[in-house]
Amino acid sequence: MSDLGGLRMFWGTGSGSASKTLRHMEEGDVMISFTTTQEPWDGIDNLFIDSGGYSLMLETGEHGPVSNYFEYVEDVGATVAALQDYPCEPEILSEYGRTVRDHQERTLERAAENLAYIQDHNVSAEPMAVLQGWELDDYVRCIDRYREAGVLTDYVGIGSVCRRNAESEIREIVTTIADELPHRKLHAFGVKQSILNFPEVRGALNSVDSAAWYHRMYQGKPDAEPAWHTTTKMYLDYKRKLYRQFNMDVVARDGQETMEAWT
């Protein structure tokens, strides 16, 4: 388990070599995007399925049928499943001529449809409603709309915070949401490693995820697929830096090489 002083890290995977690395290193907390067609493997303790909203918005601007998504969630035995959402990054909104409020309302409508399907079909994964917005006030309004619609789950994700270079904004968004939702578990999607330097951010969150550990290898090389041992080195380097932020020793699981052996 990637437990950083009580903060769970879900390791994202989107390639065969990345999956092989996480499997070989016996990583227990894994996130897979619905859009990647990646299949889980034996040994995952907590499997988080993301609906792939950002990728889908770039491709088509819309999600597929609710049933297709949750049939996959059940087939792979997910522990947690994010509800289908509509991210609010400016490049996506401008592509389709939509506004933040448009995507917030679409997110709410999908959340209601998702939860109805989950209840009707006894989906076992824990649902995660996803807050969407861009400015701080957007997220506060989104919380209010979730409450009004009665679709606020116990586990809540914070979306559209990973693709911006504004640490102070992200910190304020996360801590404000935590104040607004003191009795909910919070997950931040794809937050930058540097954001976790702030104790108030770490204290506000229950979990985060990252795919940055392997995405960096593909910058400028969209068709590159490195050997899995190269991916493993990147994973270990990233994990070492992450654990140093928390002043923790990196302890390998049974069957893993120690960090020192790889550095």
C-alpha cells in the first residue's frame, strides 16, 4: 500500500510497461482510466477506476452510456469508481463553446444517472462524486448544487486541479473544500508533487493519484514505449522523491528490490 502518513497514493497506469512495473513492484493501490482499456492484474488491493473525462472531452466532448462504464467497473472488481464528470479546463470549454456552469450541470446530471444505475444494479465499488470548476467560487457553487441535487457521496473527488501551474490557487481550493465538507473523504486528481509540500493540503486529503511518474517519459515521444525496467526505474525515482517529502523511509513490499539497490 502507498500510504504516505495516512494519505493514500493511487498509481496511475496507461501503458503496458507501466502496468508491468506496478505489477512487478507489487503496488497495491492502482488507478486505471476507463479510456485506456488497461486490464487489472492479481495482487491489487485497492483499484480506483477513473471515468476518463478529460480524455473523452478532448476526443468527443461526451461520455458514453452509463451502463458501459459501470459494467466495466464491475467486471474489473473496482474498489472505488469516480462518477462520470465534465472537466472544466479552459481548452476543453473553448473547444465546444461551453462554460464552467455548463460542465457543472452536465456533471450533476451524470452523477444522478450514475448513482441511480449503481443502486439499481448493486454495483459494489464505492462511488466518488467529482467536484468541477476552475475558480474557487466555482467549486463552492458546485458543492451547493450537489447538496441541492442530493448526489453528494461520502467520498468526493476534486477535479480540474492537475493541469495548472498555480500552487496557491490549488492549495486554497483544496483547503476550502475541506472546510465545506468536513465529514467527507477527499481525493485530489493528479495533483502536482509540489502541492503535497503543504501540510494543510496533505491534512485535508484522504487520497491522491499520479500518472506523472511515467508520463514524463513520453514528452516529445508520443509513440515511445520504453522497456518495463526503464519504467520501473522512473517509478522508483518518483517514489523516493515523494517519500522524502514526507520524511519517510521507503520500505519495499515483500518481493520488491530496496530503493537503494536501484539508485
